[in-house]
Amino acid sequence: YYDIMNRTVLCVDTQPAHLKRYSDITIKASTYVCEELCCLFPERLLLSLSGGITFPVDLKNIKETLIAMAEKGNLCDWKEQERKAAISSRINLGIAQADVPPIDDAIKNKIAAKVIENTNLKNAAFEPNYAQSSVTQIVYSCLFKNEILMNMLEESSFHGLLCLNELTEYVALQVHNSLFSEDLSSLVETTKNEAHHQS
């Protein structure tokens, strides 16, 4: 709990994690109660680099974008589409990464149904043409506009955009988990395995 402007605020940090390709970067998100969205929402990303360099990345623009949608009254419709896009895009990515011979939509739908069943995603819908969710786009834009982060990625030995893509996926998963209380972090890998099984 923190006292901010005479209000007690609950802050929960996620467990530290490493990026897949850049294991010397440790990341965690700080989540705060967001009354407008009725959830704990990630507002800050904390990056720790080798050499003891640690700095925060502000994620409030993401929350503000979603709150603006809620105030316009279209958050419920958006959430329904967003969940479908988030699940579908990760299933489609898993199929693409499986490196199997080209498959038609009927096989994609069969793979998706099996993956959705195996991962206990209740009432999930699949769209075979979705490539990216809007949360992923919002997160990417927020991170890309952060000059300190982009300068750090350019000056370090990391391949800036690849690292940015991994950071984007991490934050997008945190946002999805906050909004829908479901973890999609294993969805791509589960789909790859199922695609190999189906081919």
C-alpha cells in the first residue's frame, strides 16, 4: 500500500521475468487498482539491465486510452472483440511459427478449438485472419514513444525492435490478464504443439 495525495493505493508487482531472447533484461509490472476498469491495471514497467541499471517505463497512456473508451460507453463491445483478437492472433502466430505446410481455415479452426479446450479459455471465439490485437498496438505505440526506452535500446547491444516486440508482448499479456483474468502466455507454444500434431 502507498499513500499518494492523501489516498491509500494498492500496488501489486508481478514476479520478475526475463525476456526470452535477452535474458540479461529482467522485467516486472507494477499494477494499481483502476476503479474505472474494475481491475488491477499495469501502470509501470520496471526494466533491470545487466550492470545494475534499472529504470521505470510509464504505462499510464494505455490505461487512459481504455478509460476514454469506457467513458464513451463502448468498452464492453471493445472488450469482446479484443479478447477474440488477442486469442486469435496468438493462435495464428503459433500456427505460423509451427512451420508446417500451408493449412486451410478448416484445419486452423480445428487446431484453435483443440487449443481453446486444452487451455480452458471459456467461451472463446477464433478468427483465422486476426494478426494483432488492439491492446498490442496501443502498448507498442506507448513504448515506442518513450524516448528513454528507445535510446536505451539503440545504445545497447540489443536489436532494438526485436527487444521492443518482446517488451510489447509482455505488457500486452499483463493488460489482457488484468482485463480478462486469464493468462495467454502459453497460447503460442500450445498452438505450435497442436499444429505439429494435426499436420
